[in-house]
Amino acid sequence: MKNILAAVLAAGLAQGAAAQEPPKGKAAVDVVFIIDTTSSMGGLLEAAKSRVWAIANEIAKGKPTPEIRMGLVAFRDRGDAYVTQVTDLTKDLDKMYARLLELRPEGGGDGPEDVLQALSDASTRISWSKHARTFKVAYLVGDAPAHEDYADSPKLERLVKDLAERGVVLNTIQCGSGGQTEEQWTRIARLGEGRYAALAHDGGAAAVDTPFDGRLAELSSRLEGTSLAFGSRREAVLSGLAAARGMLAAAPASAVAERASFKAAGGAGGAFAAESDLLEAVEGKRVDLAAVKEEELPEALRGKDAGERRAVLDKTRRERDALKAEIAKVAKEREAWKAKNAAPAKDSFDARLVETLKAQAARKGIAY
């Protein structure tokens, strides 16, 4: 899994996907998960791994359609294998998901965790958008309060204020209920102009496999197979696509299906970024097809004259459009099946998160 992760991350960096600001004036959502990854958080981590693509799909339903970036701050406590691991905001959600899949619940055991370091990193190590129209939101998720007794840590109120000054809404989600955590995290949410919620310890979001998941995975693989990587990023993109296939082999079937829907709806990330996909670059008038050097072309276009190259692009466009339409059709059938056979969990990690985000995003003119 670590080799797969490294390849996905390398591809994302090569494509310039990490921390890339949305176009000025475009509706956008920056969302960061600040998650306790100690031993008691296994259920929530599995819920997050199975539902994060469903969350992305729900965010994408906003009007106007927002560009989405996600980031991750995993935290434990001093004396554990790590205190924090930070994945910066990126529009290449495969990068963030690869990090999430790698996380394992370990350590902890003494009650409070180093929540303060996690909040500090969420403020100072995350490249929050500076654009006025971007809705910026963080979710602090865990089951234990902060170590406020560490003498060298900033005060909790100061850390929350730092995020607020960056325009970030801070919500808290407690796994379990009661005790010092509820009191403290209610205060954090109030200071962060967000909401507090308490969930079952396992996150309350079981993965629901459907008869349509395999078909969506197949269609998504075919769609990504139409990539026309070119130029200096060509090898990195191809390596990233291969790594993503390995990553998805370790993911829940339901997550792979939700990812297929997200990618087909326009969230294709690095595979079809105009910076690295020739079809998107030509259609977006970023490059002149005739000016691309032979050695920088995708294999499918090499050794062809101008007319033949254009024909390959036209054929690829028709193929992509057909695959996207088929994915949308199967995804709709999947949702209908779930509505009939699997009652939605209203008090789950993803449901609470999406409910909160949709209400708060109205502050930036994004309606749901």
C-alpha cells in the first residue's frame, strides 16, 4: 500500500494538483478533515474511507457547481508513532484518498490527544484559499478532548481564532457522547462559528454494496483509459493512473462506485486536467495541436499527420462522452436501488457532515 500511495502522491505533485487555487471568482469549497487516528477510532476511519467520495458527490451538487479541494490532518498524541500527518488541500481527491486509505487506528490510551497540534497544523500547514467566494470548512472528528495541559502549546481559543481569521468555519464531530469532550468540543464549535454533533462511536455509516458497483468500477476504468497524457507530465500521469488502479483495489466497492460518479460528473482530477491531457488542452485552447512535438505526444497520436491526429481527438471525445453518459445512467440506477433496499443512515458521519456543509455554504452563495 505504501508503494501505491507514493506513486499516487508523486503523480499529484507532478500534475501540480496540490494546493492549487480555484480560478478567481469561481464558486469553490475547501474542506479539511481533522481526524483522531488513535486505536479507538477504527470504526470512524472505516466509515470515512467508505463515504468520502459520497461526500464529494453531495458537495458537487451545489449551485453554482463548486470546485472542490480536500485536505486531511490525521492526529494522535505525543509519544505515539506520529503527532500529526498533514495532506494539504488538493483538487486531486485521489491523493487525499490514498492518504486516508493508509491510515490505521493505533496509539492513544491515555484519554486526551494532541488536538491543539492538529488545530495548529490545520491553520498553518494547510493552503486555504484566499478567494472571497471560497467556502472554507474544517471538521474536527474524534472521541477525546485536547491536552490543554501541555505547557508549550498555544491556547485553544487562540488556535480556533487563527482558523476563523482565515475564514474557516470549524465544526466538531464527537464519536460517542458526554464527558469532557462534549463540553470542550461544543465550545470549539461555538468559537469556530460551526456546529457540534455527537455520533455513534463507529461513525454510524456502514458501506452499502450494490449490484451496480462492479459495472461502475469497470466503466470508470475505461473512462480513465482514454487519458491522452502528453508533454513533460506524461509519464507521471500514466504512473498515477496505474497507481490509482492499485489504490482502488484496496478500497470498499461502494467507494469505488461513488468515485466513478464523481469523476464522470467532471471531477476527473489529474487524468483529464488540461495541464496534462491533450484533448482537454486542445479544446481549452491551451495548446496548438500542430505545435506539439512528436516525442511529447501520446502514443495514440505519434506517426500521424494533422488530420489523423484530429480524428483521434474527435474519437476520444465521443468515447468519453458515451462513457460518462453510461456512468450517469448506472449511477442513477444504483441510487434507485439504494433508496429501495437500503435505508439512509440519518445519524451518520457523512450525513451529519453533508447536512452541516450544505447549510453553511450558503454564506458564500452556494445553494443546495
